[in-house]
Amino acid sequence: MPSIPPELCARCKGYKLLCGLPRCPILERFRVQVNAVQRINGKDVVGSTPPSVLVGEYGYPKVSFYYMVPPGKSSDEAAYYDAPKLWAERRETLGNIVKLRGEMVSAYVRLDVNEPWRLYETELGLASLSERPVESDVLLKSLPLPQLKFDGMTKPMGPRAPAEKVIVSGAPKLQRKAEEAIWDDAKAEDIIWELYQAGVDVYKIQDMLSLGFLGRLRARKLVPTRWAITAVDDIISRRLRREVRDFRSVDSVEAREAEYLGNRFLVILMPGEGTFEWIEVWHPRGLWTQQAERPIVERVEEDPLGRASAMDGGFSAARLAVLEGLRSSAKKADVVILREILPTYYAPVGNWHIRETVRRAMSSESKVFDSVQAAAEYAASWLRASPQDVLAQSSLLGFRARQRRLTDFLR
């Protein structure tokens, strides 16, 4: 969480909301932590997984593997604790998502990334990939401390403690294509694409890569979850780009939009060869901008060959959603993705909501314009932050000189 001046918190005491956030993050964190710990009866926790697993990155190549269970929950009730697509579909609130994640207990063990077979031997890996939640009995070495960890890439993590023993009592059931991929001795990139083409959920593929179940059999490793999320988005996007590159360009300028969890997205498509521009706008007094007086703008540009000016997990998630939409319409385009983060986004819950909200935008009804300038004018009226400061960053909308690239001469 961002640093809020302690003097402000002392004056506020959680009920005046002087920080400008819709809820006090300190009290919200405390509520879900206490609720989770109250449901734990000693060091023995019984619940079902998935809903969630995570491979950390601290101490690499010795990392922590977190096996998460919601105490006393099973079947569909347990599955909802890690259901990003369903959350987006049902428009689940930010507060409820934080509550769900904070109620889960994470039992962790330390592993060497070069030994992914240890998860397979104990059935922890297969249980983590099961299509349906699997009953598990977790014995902790100590009582978990009340805590709620936030991360901009991964979903929040609740109370955690080292695991003494984890017993998987249920029978994991994997999707047939996913189970076949575990024994496939091939490059991870090729397997990821095959799984995606076969309809395996992107979130399941991310877990498979993270848990070391993909790639050459003798070269597999655990991959920290944060890295796996972006890697899967990028690998699939590269393949989608190859397909989209051969399509006919859109012949008009259009915009599509969607909003969820205090994040607004405007996707502008225009005739072109496939340049992407990502412009992220953080309002002052928001999640990461407590001390800012003006909007904070971040920008990434990527050419049609996939060469980007910077690495950004949010952009990777959004680009995948746009490329999916372009492939379904058999078109290519130059693309501007505007993301505006309002102060109401008071707790980071991972970048899944970017992927899902941009997917919804791409399936929404489009607004058609007769020129790029008209689209830029609409973007200026759409933005709630200072449009002059934001749009001045854009080259595709004509406000910023664009660097000439080799692909410009290939058109």
C-alpha cells in the first residue's frame, strides 16, 4: 500500500476518510485479517484448493510455494475465492474481492526452482491444477499471523504460516488437454499456444507454467507467479500477432470502452499495421499517488513486430485482450489503450481485471469516427483527468512526434 502520512491517519481514525479513499485501507485490512484468523481452529486447517496457489520470487532460486485454502469451504463455494472471470462477469465489488482473498490461509514450503517434481510427488501440484476444488487438510507449524499482502500483479494473499504437512484427500481432476501437456516434452512456448488454442483457461496455463509443468522434461523449473503471468500473456500475444498481421486493416476509426473496479478503459482502433500504445493515467490522491498534485501518466509503445519501449504487466494483459478481439473480427489495426485509474481503486487485486475488462470492451458496441482527430476529441471528453496532460503523451493520436521505425518503410 502507498505511504499515507501518519498525521493524517491520526486525525482521521478511519472514519473521516481524510485520505480521499472510499474506505479506510487500515480498517479494511484489519477486518478481513481478524475474520480469517477467527475461523482457524488451531494449526489444522481443512478446506479445498484450488482456489489458489502462488510461487514467490524472494530468495530465488530458493522460493516459497503457497498453497491456499479457505477454512471450512469446499466445492463451488471454495472455487469462488479465486474466480477472476466470474468476478468480472458478476461485477464483484472491490471490497468483497479483498474480503475473499483475506479469508484464505496460505501454507507455504520452501522449494528449489530446479525441483518442480517435488510438487508432483506430493500431489500438491496436481491438486493445484484441478478443474474442481480438492479437499485438503493442512497442518501448520505455527498459528498464522493476521496479515493481508497486496501486489499489483497477483491477487491479495491473506494470513500465512509454514506448512508442517499438507494432505490431499480428494482426487484431482485435470482437463484432458492440460493433463496431456504435463507429459509433453516440448518447448514451453509451443505447449502454451496449444493449450490456449484448445480452450484451456489462461489463468490455468499461468499456474501450469508457474508450477513447472510445462516445457522440456529435463529443463523444467518453478517460475515465480508474477513472471509466469506476464510470460503467458506475451507468448500468446506473439502468436496472435502473427495471425493478425496477415489480416486486412480496419477501414475506420472506432472506440470501445468498459469500466470495472474504479478502472476505466478506452480502446481506440485505427487503420494501421499493428502499433500499440498504452497510456495509463493515475489520478492524484489515489492508490499509488497519495502525494501527487497532478495526474501521473505512464506510456508504452510497441511496434507491429512486438518491440516495446518498456515492459509492463498491465499492458501485456490488455494487449492480449485486444489481439483476441482483432483475431475474432479478422482485422488488424493500430491501437491506443487508455487506462484511467480512479481513487476508488483503493486496493490492488492483481492485473486479471485489466485483461477481463478490456475483453469486455472489445466485445462492446463501438463508436465510429470519421477521423483520428475526432477520436482524439472524444478521448478528451471521456477522460476525467486533465486531457491535455494525458493526450499530449500520444503519438498515434497525433499529439506527439512518432519515432520512425523500419516497419514504416515496409507498408
